[in-house]
Amino acid sequence: MNEKSIASKIIEYLKWHPNAKPSEIADFLGVNPRIVRVILSRLRARGILVKTERGYSLRSEALSGREGAGFGALKDSLSKEESDVDIKVGEAIEHQQMQFDVFQKAKQLEVFNEVVKRVELLEQRVSQLEKFVEEFKGVVKSIQQQYQTTLQKDASRKCDFQKLVGEAIEVLKMGFEAIRIGDQHSLDSLLIDLEDVLERLKRCRAVQWEE
């Protein structure tokens, strides 16, 4: 409430509506009935109100305007208590909001770290694939040179060089496609296949040298 504290409004209401019940006051002020009952009990305990079978009323000195310094100080004290309660509620809400913000940031950081981890792993696989490509190019170039000088030799001793090169190229194509779509599982499998093709190419080169 902006203009007056709840306690002050209860006192003001009781000046014109003696013997009011807590539910009536709560409805009029638009305040939770439990809060109204607590404040009524405090006002009664401090000698401002009296409670009868019909409800709550102000004491006669309050109604006649003879509040005195003590009564005024008591109202100020009540207003201060309610202000303190409002501050504490505000602090509690702020604390909860801070906790929620921290939780949200922690979740965002967790997702970010997971993305970074996946990117780093993919970069490692790309680096492996690049190394295979360089080694593959070297092996193919070496075999091509040997192949040109051994075309007239016994075909039974030659490995199927062209078939191996074609197979390696297909595996490389699939590997780059797996990188493009981010298929980590397929990329791992294709790297194993590429290792196998590369080893067979190396053996093919060794056969050519023997010839």
C-alpha cells in the first residue's frame, strides 16, 4: 500500500466501523486475512484495540482523539515494523531471483561447454582426416610413378592400384560429408576404413618396389 501502512488503515477503518471482524477488514483493504489477524492481535496487545464477541473496536481514548504521544509513537512503530517486513520480503524475492539467474547462467554455461567440447572433438577428427589425406596423396604419387615403369611386368604380381585409389577417394568423400553434417559416429568409422585403405596402398607400393 502506497499511502498508509496496513495498521494505520485498520485503525482508520475501525474509527468508522466498530466491532468489525477480521474478514470484513481484510475484504475492505484487499489484504490477506491472516495478515489482518496478526496486526489486530498486535494492536490489541499494545492497548489500541479491544476485542468483543462482536468484533474489534478502538479504545475510547483513540475514538475521542486523545491518542497522546505514546499512542502516536506506537503507530509509528507499527508502520516501521511493516516497512521492515516489506523490505525483508523484497530482499527475499530479490535473493530468489538472483538464485534463479545463477541457475540459468550455470545451465547456459553447461550447454556452452558441451558445444565447445563437441567442436574440439570434431576439430581433432578433421585434423586426423587431413593427415590421412596428405599421407594418401604421397602414397598415390609414389605408386603412380612406380606404376608407369612396371606396366609391362607380370600382372599377377601387381596390386589393383586403381581400385584402391577409387576406394580411398570414396571413403574421403564420405568422411568430408560426415564432417559437413556433424556425424561424429560415422566419421570415426570412416577414419578406421581410411586407415585400412591406406595400409593396403602402402603394401601395393611395396609390391611395386619389389618388381
